Amino acid sequence: MRHLGRRLVPHPILGLRTAALAAGLAALLASAAAQARDVTIRGQAMQGFGRIELRFDASTKVTLRNTGSVLVVGFAEPTSIRSEKLLAELGGYVANARRDPDRTGLRLALPRPYKANLLEAGERVFIDLLPENWAGLPPGLPPEVVAELAARARAAEETLRAEQSRRARPRGVVALRLAERPDRTRLVFEAGLGAPIRVEETGGVLEGWFEGNVGFESGGNRAKSAAGVAEFEAEDDASGVRIWLKAAPGRVLRHFIEDGSLVADLLAPEPPADTSVPTPVATAPGSERLSAPATAPGLAAETRPASPARPEPPRAAPARSVAGPAGEPFSIPLGPETPAATPAPVTATFGETAGASVLAIPFREKTAAAAFERGGRVTVVFQSAAPVAIGTEEAARRALGFESVRQDGPFSILSFGSQPERPIRLAREGTGWTILRGGISAAPPDDLLVTRAAAEDGRSEVAVALGDATAVRWLLSVDDTPLAIVPTTGRQGMATGRRFVEFSLLPTIQGVVVQPNADEVQVTLGRGGVLVSRRSGLSLSALGRGGAAGRRMPLLVSAETWSEATGGDVLARIREQVAVAAEAPRSDRSAARLALATTLLSNGLNHEAAGLLAVAAQEDPVFARGREALLMAGIAAVRARRDAAARVHLTDEILAGDPEAGLWRAVLDARARNWPQALAAIRRAEPVLSRYPDDIAGQFRLTMLRAALGAGDLEAAQAAVFALQQLPAGTVERDQSDLAEALLDEAAGRTDQALAIYERLGSSLLPAVAAESSLRLVVLGRRQARITAADAVRRLEALSLSWRGDEIELGTLAQLARLYGETGRWRDMLTLARTADARFPDHDTTRTLHDETVRRFEALFLGSDRGGIDAVEYLALYYDFREFSPAGRRGDEIVRRIADRLVELDLLDQAATLLQHQVDRRLTGLPRSIVATRLATIRLMNGKPALALAVLAGSRMAELPPPVRRLRHMIEAQAQADLTRVDLALEAIEGEDGADFDRLRAGILFGARRWREAGDAFEGLVGTRWQGKEPLAAEDRQDVVRAVLAGVMAGEWMSLDRIRAKFAAKMGDSPDATLFDALIRSRSIETPEFKAALRDASRAGSLRRFLGDWASVSDLPGEPAEEAGREAGRESAPGPG
């Protein structure tokens, strides 16, 4: 912190040159100063007089003022003029020539009195110096100048006559003729007087020009209302007529030019010739092939429809006549009448919602749907004769994985690419459907009941309970496998699928899909739903996994087993079973251990049961691979909260279809916050749950409640609460049951009831219930504005001290961190976010809190408001919590903001270190050059010009934005000047103009003791402001004083006279009047006033003034963007380690 003391005192190294650089930085972001007019000057001795010729780049007003020995030539605008050659060309007439610093005048010292005569001829001005005894008329313009002016006058007259002749010619008219037919609309633009026509057509937009003296007749409104015209404009001016025509969506625009007329046709889309002919499929490359055979393989031949008769060709229809502008009939034959159109297409729209890609299809009538995944494709089938029209938004198509759509009779078939990490789901919206991909996972559809049935003739069948099915459609999949598709209007499907001998029921997202595995499989709709049968009957004795109906599998955890294991003298029973297991022979030992593990598990000794089963599995590998051992070990691990070990046991392939294992897997899914999967698993295991002991069933009902609330299924949550209420009293603690009701009330919007229960349960004797209720009370109370931020902080701080170790602690940390952020307690917020990252690194809440903290950190350091933090604490927060700095471009920007704050505190070495890391390791290309410019500025401010030059040399580029290039030239010039390389400094800014560079040049010249040039430069900085009514600004007065000092040091008395004549009045009314008068009168370098003024001018630059303009450097245009993002992976943190 050794630099802090330098902020309030003048910088010991920076002098006038640094001050000149600092004062010019703010002007870099503005537009460059207007260019001075170029003028060349030439002198020529004529017979008896001298002539000065001034040639401007444009006509400029020139004035003359003769004061005897000095002729003042004034210009209306600043000029760029070099008068050195004039002394050699007119040595006998001009003794000296000096340009005014403000570039609006030229002063000529005359050796004797002369009369001055001014002659103006356009861009050329002649000044004749005539002797005092000149008699007669003054000299005239040179003959060649007179001839040039005459030629210009003749050319102007000819141009005027041509324009008048053009206007006198008769004006033509562009007339519009219009004709409409069902298949097209024709617009004919007839140009009068053979006007030239130019046409451009791009993407359904036609733009035409009729050049010459023509106008557009009235009648544009008819074109705007014509069929197929989306927009129409017509305008005329002196150059001709312009028309602009845009075709309506679905129309094809064609045009041609014939007999001096422009013809535009808007063609309607051609309808299919016959609806009985399959519509061609528009398929993206690689999309799934789905065709529709008349019957499934093995179906009776008579079910095939007869071949359609050849359709009659459409008959020609008479042309439609439309009256033209003059009332005459105008008829254009446009082709045959088209057949009746198919139902209007349904336009689907892409969108995004809650992180999911969405395709909304607004069908006009209630429509059945089916969806399934097979062969790497997701196929969605809608039972609708209206074709589905898909938009052309390529980005949305890619996000949704859309591939193709086609119409197959009364069915629309859509194909999507498979994305396992972003599954597709369907949701009904009124009469339409919405296809969603990604986002929040939804619960699988209600699984359909599959039962055995018998036909009237006794043949066996399988019935799928799908009551709202209306049709069966056979399609071929990508591997030419026939599939029977049964759409449904309800939210029903086959989540798991079933396999039979002759057919399979495939897993579906919506509806039912049947895959035949044998010939003659028939799929029909009956009273019970979908019926699958076969002429010779189905072989249902060989059902696949999960297909056995009505068979009750023995449960490891049942009410009977649990009651027996927990009744009586438990300790004596355990001792007896331990003795039996110890004395049992090897062949019976595993069974004895399993019985002992059951007793231990039923009495809450979960870890002991898990250890016993592990020993048994190690000694008996065959026993370890059995259902009982795997399931018992999984249950023990779940109850011991050893989720990783439990998942290994419960996901073994032996338990893949076990309903009891599925129930316990639901607990793991709930703990992993996979709410839809957990809810679906508990629903499927309802028959198992009904046979469980009441105390365990109650805990599963609580799990089901939380899963239903997490999945957003209020009906399932209400069912779980109802099931809890039906359990015997005492099965579940009353406070636990009340908490479940409060959670349901909160989700259902019954806020008052939920808050009342939370408030009461905050003092519950069950610590977990009290902690969760206290947390939920604060969260809901803040959401409803029932609890103040201060009260919420007080409650959560108390809770954070009393409860540790699970999601309640994490939720407390997250809510408390958010409240700290809202109240501006930034350090406390960042500390809690860091604690959550350390204790719960893999939790979704932690990731959300981390992301929110990163956004707050970014807003704090990139926003305009520091949140009331002083500069030192601001920097301390960054250095203490750099892990929350965002990666990539935004993190790099924060580093640059921190460097700005370090500069404000005069911590120049630390700021340079941060930016040096950016330049060396983070950035490339243009961003690197921009940040290097800022780094070079800091090096220069810190009195290290050599390092500044090294930074600039290492980051040069051929093309840079003008403000950056100009600033780099300025920094280079100042650094060279600080190293006393004056010529190199001036060369660095040669060719640059503007007030900023003029001030820098003046400072460099002053520091190099080139007094005359410095004096003119400082005088020129003031410009013509001495002529205005406003008093001179402080900076202007300082420039005048420096100009006087330089003039005295150079002994330029004529310059001092000019300065006094121009500035005496303004300086006399200013605070610097006494100093100015003393300097201008004494004209001596030995006076105390002069020495003090020169000393102050040499130390005029201060660190405070430079820092005041630092914002000009820190706000350079073209901040690093994409290049910084590419480098984001190089370092874990944006700043140096």
C-alpha cells in the first residue's frame, strides 16, 4: 500500500508532458476535429508590383487589414498554409511572414508601406502589393483565370438549359393493370414513352424502376388488396417511378418484361391432384422412413382398399375480367381451375420455455396422438387430416432435433432425432398438443393396464385398457418392421413395455405401439380398449418379465414378517438367531444369516444388518447373487443412507424387474431429486406398498408426497396426504403428518394455512420437523412479503447454528446468502456461498446458489453501483473471493475493472500486474492490443516510460480502431519525450491532428526548450476563443501564460505584441490578470514572477489530474469479446495466480 500517499501530492516525475497527455485523453472518444482547408501560396514579382496568389481547395472568404508595416490576411476558416517560400519569391516586398497559431490569419511584415489590392476568382485569391505612388487602375486578373471563369459560366448555362428542356417534355404515366384467378394474380405495369426498366427480385420481393420523366397513376390501393400481395409501394420523383412488391407467404413470385411493360405473377401453391394418392414426403437427410402399407403382414388380403380410379384432368375455366383504370375490361387467361383444397394446414410454432425447446401444434379439433422412440428416432403421430406446417427457424429446429413431417392420409407423422439427455414429452394444450424437449423432467404417462382376455370363440387375447382410442395405423419403421400405432387423446402410454411370444408392446411416450413377432397378429379396437389377437390364438404361457398377471411375489418386507420380527423379546430373539447362525453348517449358514438380518433390519439396526449381509456375501458367492441377498442388502443400505452402495445392489440386473426393488429405488431417486422417476416408481409399486408394514408405508407416503410436489403433480400429492391420513394413529408422527399437509397447502396456494402450520411446527419436539418448518416459514413468508428481511435473517442465523448436515442446512445457507445479498452484506453472502460449495458440492441447490452468487459478483464488479462499498473493501472482496469471478470474457472484464480501481488508489504496480497477466496469457489479437494500451498508460503514469514502450512494441497490429491507434501514438510520443527523445516523440504523432495532439506537441516542445515553436503551439490551442463573449476558461488562461513564457524565453517580441493585442482584454478581467501583466511588461527572465510562473508551468502535471482522465482510457471502444472467451480455458481464474 506504499502508493496510497502519492494520490494527494504532485507526481514527482510526471511533468508538463504527462499533463498534456492526460488533458487530451478525453477527446479521443469524440470525433476528430474538422480538417483545416488546404491552401498553397505563391509569390511573383510583376512589373512594378508584387503579387501573392492563394489557391484554396474550396471557395474561402479572405479579408485584408493593413496596419502600416504589417499586412494581416484573414481567413473565414482555419487553413493549412506554409509561408516559408514566400520570402524567397517576394523578398523585396515581404520581410517576414508568420502564420497565426489559430490558423485563421497570415501576418506579413512589409519593408516599406504598400497598398494592398484583393482580387477573388472562385478558389483562387490574388493579393497585389502596389507602391504608394501607384497611379491608375489596379491590375486585373490574369487572362487564363478570366478564361477559366468564362468556361465555367458557359457550362453552367448549358446544364440549366438541359434541365429546363427535360422538364418541358410531356410526362409519361406508368399504368397498373390487375387480374386475379384462383391459381395466380397478375399485375402488369405499362410504361409510357418507352421508359427504361430495371428490375431486381430477391426472396419473394420485386423492386422495379421506370426511369425518365414518368409518374405513377393512382390505383395503388387495388394492388395492395389483391390476392397474394403482402405489401405494395409506388413512388415517383424527378428520376422516375419506383415500385416495390412483396408476395404473401406461400405465393411464388415470377416476372418478365414484355413490350415495354413489367409483368409480375403471384402463383398460388398447387394442391394435390387426388387425395387418394399418397402425399410426397418432405424428409430431412437421414430422417426415419415410415410408410403406410394397406395391411399389416399376415392380415387378410380383403382388407386392402381397392385401387383408386384415374382422376379426371381438371377442366379449364374462363378467365376473370377485372376493370382497368379507364373502365375497359382487361382479361388474362391464367390456366385451369384447381380441385377442391385439402383442409387448411395447422401451423406449428417453435419456442423456448423453462429451459425446454417447444413445438406447439394448435389443432382445431381434439386430436389423438401417439409417440415412441425406435431406431434412434422419435416418431410422433397425430390423427388429423389437416397437414402440419412447420416453420423454417433453423436454430429452433436444431434445438428440438426436428427432422421431417409428412401427411399419410388422416395422420400427420413427425420425426425427431434421439437425444437421450433431453427426452421428448407431450402435453395437451386445449384441442392441440405441445411437444417439449429438455427442461424440467415430467412424470411418465399413466401406465396402461394389460390383462388376459378371451374372444367369443375361446381364442386367447391380450387387452390394453385404452378407452379413448379411435383408430389403428400400421407403419413401417426404419428397419422395415411393421408397427401398429394406436393414438389416444388422454395422457396415457406404456412406460415399461411388455414382451410376449407373438408380439411386443413397445415402451411409448404416448399411446400404444404393437410390434408383431409372428404372422397373422391382429390389432383391433374393442370394448376393453386395444385387443391383440391371432387367428390361431396367442401363446400366453410364456410371458416375459413383468407379464405374469395375478401372481403375488413374496416380499422381504411385509406386514407379517415385520410384526413377527419386532414382537416379543427382541433381544432374546437376536441372541438365539446369532447362536443358530454361528452353529449352522456351511450349507445352512447363509439362510440363518438372512433371517438374522431380517430381524436386525426390522428393529432399526440397519448398519448391523448391512455388515452381516456383507460377510455372508463374501463367504457364499452363490447366496450373494440371489434375489433375497441383493434386495436385503439394498434395503439396509437405503435405511442406513448409504445411497451409493444401495444403488449398486438395487440396480443389479437380477432385480431389474422386481417390483419391491423398484419401490426402494424410488427412495434413491427422491434423494437424488429425480422427482418424476420417483413418483412413477412408487405408483407402479402400489400393490407392494399396500402389503408393507404401516410405519414403513407411512414413510413411503411422505416420500411420495415430496416426489409429487417436486414433479408438480398436486393430485398425486393430495393422494399421498390422504393415504397418510388413513393409516392407524401413531403410525406416523403427528408433526410429520402436519408438515406434509403444510407442504401441500403451500403448493396449492393456501398460503395462510401453510404459514400457520409452519409457525406452530417451528417449536416441534421433532428436531427435523422444527428445522424444516422454520426454513419453510421464512421462505414462504419472504415470498409473500409477510416477514421482513431483518426478521428473516435473524431466524435463519439461529437455524444455521442449530441444524447441520442435510438439505435443511443447505437451504438455510442458500436463503441466508440471498438475504445477505439483498441487504448489501456482500462478504457474508460470499462466505456462505463458499461454505455451501465446500459442504454440498454436488447438490442442485448448491449449483443454483453458486450461479446466483457468480451473477451477483459480476453485477457488483461490472455494474455502475458499488453497493456502498469503499474502494479498499471493494478490492478486498475481489482478492478474497476470486473463485466467484465468471469465466471467460466477463471475468476478464472484471479484472480490468479491478485494475481501474487500483489506479484510482494509486496502486499502479498492482494494476499493472493484473493487466500484464491479461496481455501475456489471456488475450490475443485486437483485445490484446487494447488492454496493452491501458497497461502502457499505467506504466507511463508510474514513471516507467521504457516499460510502456516495450508493452506497445509487443502488441502492435496492422489495423486498429482509430481511437485506440491515436491513443497508442500519444502514449508512445509521451514515453519518448520522457526519455528525452524529442525527435522520436514528434515523429510518433506526425500526421495526427486534433486538440489532444496539439496540446501534446506543445508540451513536448516546451519540455525540450524549443521555445518559439512551443509558444505558437500554446497560443494556437486557445484558438479564436479570445474573440467570444465568454471569459477564458482556466485551461485557456494557463495556455496563454505558457505562450508568454515561451515567447520571453525565445525573445520573440513580435509574438508577445500579438499575444497582448489578442488576449489583453480577456486576461485583464481574469484571476491571472496580475501575472499576465507582469510577464508581458517585464519581458525578462530574471524577475521573481517569471521564475515562479516557469516553475509552476514545468510542474503543471499532477497525478490527480491524470487520474481524473483515467476513465477515458478505461472506456476504450472495442473491449475484448470473443477472443477472450476462447482463452477462458487456459487459466482457472482470470487473474494471475
